[in-house]
Amino acid sequence: MKATVTVMLKQGVLDPQGAAVKSALGALGFDGVEDVRQGKVIELDLAPGTTEAQVTEMCEKLLANTVIESYRVEIG
């Protein structure tokens, strides 16, 4: 079984990487981009019986800094 965890900075937290990507896209002529938020995707191969609650605990303890980041878990 696989789990996909998407981690993003919370709204209101400055995203310097996103700003750099937006600037670079503008420099390449892509003027239609109004904002960029950069995050990370973590794919986990899970042993049978691993629950979504366990993956959530992984996020809370290690995979996301919940002070400044939010996360979404997809099991499938």
C-alpha cells in the first residue's frame, strides 16, 4: 500500500523559494503566473496493516513542521 503526503507552507508564511520560482518564470517570459507556493511530496510504501492514523502521526512527529506547514495524506 502507498501513501502520498503533500506538505505546504501555511498561508501567511513567507515562501522565498516560491518567490524565486515566480521571478524566474517571469524572466523566462511566463507573465501569467500571479503566485507560486512551493512544497514537497513524500511517497511512502507501507506495510500491510499500516493505518492512516499512523501516517498522520508520522506527519505530526517528523514529516511536517506543523507550526508553519500543513499537510494532506492520501492512501491508495
